[in-house]
Amino acid sequence: MVIGYTRLIPKGAGNKPPAGDATAGTHAAPQVRRGAPQGAGKQFSRHRIWEASLAALVTLGVLWVILYAQPAKVRHRHVLVISIDGMRSDTYLRPLPGLHIPNLLRLKQQGSFADGMIVVYPSLTYPSHTTMMTGKLPAQHGIYTNLSSRVPGKDAKDWFWFSHAIRCPTVWDVARRHGLTTASIGWPVTAGADINWDVPEIWNPAIGRVPEPMYVAKFMNPIFALQALGAVGLPKANEDDDDLRIALARYVIQEHQPNLMLIHLVDLDAMQHQYGPGSPQAVQVLNSEDHRIGEILAAYQKAGLGKNTDVFIVSDHGFVKVHRIILPNKLFVKAGLLSADAHGNITGGRIDTVSNDGSFFIYWPPHRHLGRAVYRAILPLLERHLVWAVLGRNALKALGADPNARLALDAPSGAMFDSSAKGPLVSSCPTKGSHGYLPFRPGLEASFIAWGPGIKSGVDLHLIRETSIASTILKALGIIDPKFGDTPPLQDIWKRPAARPHHPHA
Ligand SMILES: [Zn+2]
């Protein structure tokens, strides 16, 4: 996939919007001068020019005030969102032996927290992070799974990296519209987004999901990419991905002081897939992530923002242990609904399938009437109890899941799916942890901690919905927009009175 710089550079990226827009206003005057009548006398012409210029400046000034000007207290608000990918909420509710997470526990004790956050279906990184930024479920925001293509052989390994796939307004869109500055380090689905300082999460699908900063830089604003590389230096070989993300975040906080800062840390997810949740390796990474949270909070103090920054620690899903792997595509190949090459890669067929680890989505065009054939094909899974739940279109609709999927299989406890068609239908699993299931099962609860000058201490929210995160972030920024997202901001966690709605129809 070749994508030119011009399409990827966010509008005004690297500039502070209010100043940039004010400058644009003064640049508009020569346009008016060029439009003055040609044959008029010098005095008259100057008078008309002066009048026209003044009118243009006043109009632009009024427009600027309407579009961007915010009360000073709103402009001075800052919100930090750190997503620890795959962090179960029991991490801070019932810390395991060996866990040393003083920062997380302090934020939880001094702030508000949830016993668990119920995420989206499938409980995957990209749909979930997008829900936290839009307040909408996947059916509405359009990031249905991690993979952006389900057509075999066509961009088969591409994920939803690009923000243009999001079909509704995001938190960063609304913040920018209110004249606030935004930054993102590794937050999913931000490549090409209208974010002032964005380091998107993206990798070369030909190589796989390995940190490759020079590849990522191709999808950044080139000036910001040069500045960031200059500040943190060229990454060393095998440099830890999260360490690099923290170094970039510290640079952006110090240099640009964005109103909204999004940080996505990924080491825990990788470790839990490999060794399982609760493993000594996962505990060790959690200790490191806690240390990194401390480093970011220190960066806010150093930048003089400690007193007006509200902090949200979230995650996109929990994790469960697995020991078996199931290959539904084997049955579809056997039934003639799919074809596969010698390596077990799907090459085509009458249906499409997407494995989400814990769940497995099946697609076919309605006019093909393949429902019976698909059910007949998966019968061995049902007979051998290799499926926990089969969800039809109505169930998927109620969950706000992919509207194109005709059927979804949810894996039984201790098992996960894979898209390969090579090997036994069920076998022991090379990885030890998984997610992607229906979000209600124990262990999949995601995390939520809120802390800061605007947040009350000691509030236990019990269970919350992921759709409430986006409006909650906006409220912390001083923005209440009743038309944004599906769920109002969380209640009872706020110290200050509610900000006045900015929406004209509120
Ligand atoms: Zn994740």
C-alpha cells in the first residue's frame, strides 16, 4: 500500500490552532484588495479597501470567536488518557503477589475507579479503542474487528490503522473544534487523523507486528517526525516499544503541552498472549507499566501541568487463559465453502471468515442463501462442544457488532480460534492468553481509573460501559455535547460543577 504524504498530513498538524487560525484571518485581507474596483479613484479606492478589509477582519474575528474561542479555564484544562492494552481490572482490585504497582494503586485510592468496564464485541484492541474515542459501538463507528480486510489475499494482513475508516466524530475531532490541542502516541486507528501531534500505531504488514519507527514516521507529519526523532534519538535495535512510546510522550508533553494526550502501551498484551494473564512475565510487565505511568505523571509535573490535568487509566479488554486452539476454517474447506493452499491459508470461497481469537465471524452475501450449508459445516464444532455460543444477526445487532457478519461463533472457556485450515480441528495452544470473546465473561473486564484535580476520591463505579469513556473525556476537557456518542459522561466522579453545554441545541 503506497500512501502519499499529502493525504496523511493532518490539517494544521504541528500548529497550535487558535494562533494558526488568527494568522489565517490577517492573510485574508489581500484577497479583498484584489477584488476592489479597477477604475475607481485612489482616495475612494483606499477608503473602500479600508472598509472592506475592516469588515473582513471583523467577520473573520467573529467567526474565530464562534468556532474556536473557549473560556480560559477550558483552554487550560488538560486530560491524559493512558491505555494499558489488555489490563484486567482485577490488577488494581486484587493485586497478585509480586505485583508492585504503587502508581496505579495511588491513583485508584485517591481517585475514582470501576470494578470493571464492559467492552465491545469482539473484545479486541481496535474496535475497543475506537469506542473509547467515539462513544459508539462498532456497528456505528465502523471499526468492526482489528483487520480492515476480510477478503483472502487482498490486504489480508492490514489492520484498521487509518482514521478515515471511523464513521463518526471522535474525541480528538471535537477537542480540535473547540480550539484545544491534541496528541496521540500509539493510539490505534489514528494514522492520518486530525491530531496536532500524532505518532500512529502502524506496521509493515509484509514484516509483521514489530516496532519499526522509520516505517511509522512515514505516516506522521514530516516536520513533527523530524522533531520527535531529533528529541528522542534514533531508536536502538530491539528497543522496547513501550519505552519508545513513553520517550515520545514525554517529549510531546514538555514541548507542546497538548490539552488532550492519548498514550497506548502494548507490552502487557503481548506478554499475556504469550504467557497468559497472571503469569510471572505478565506481572513483571505490569510493574514496568506502572513505572512508566509514574514517568508520565512526573513529565506533567515538570511541564507545570500537574495541577490542571485529569488522568484516565483505561484498558481495551481483559484476558483469559487458553490451552486449546480450534480451526473452524478446516470444516468450511471440507464443505467446499472455502478453498485453501498447502499452508492452510484461505485463498477464496463462497463465504468469508475473520478469526478474532475468542470469536469467529462468518460472512456471505444474503442472495447466496448459504445459512444451511454453513450450519451443516459447523455441526462437528457443536457436537464436540467446541463452540460456547452461536450468534445470529439479531444477537450481533443487539451487541452493536459488525452488521455485515451473518454469524459469530464464541469459543468455549480455555479455547480460542484461528483462521488457519491446516492441522487438527482442535489442538493444544501455542499461546497462553486470549481475548476477542463476548465481553461479559469473567476476566475480560477492562480497567478504568480516573484521578486528578477535577475527580473525586473514593468513588467505586462498579461496572461501567465502554461507550461512556468518550463523553467522560470530553467533560473533563470542559466540553459537553449531548449529541456526541451513545452514553452520557460518567456521573458522581466530578469535583467541579458540570461545564455549561457548548452545543447550540443543548
Ligand atoms: Zn488490546
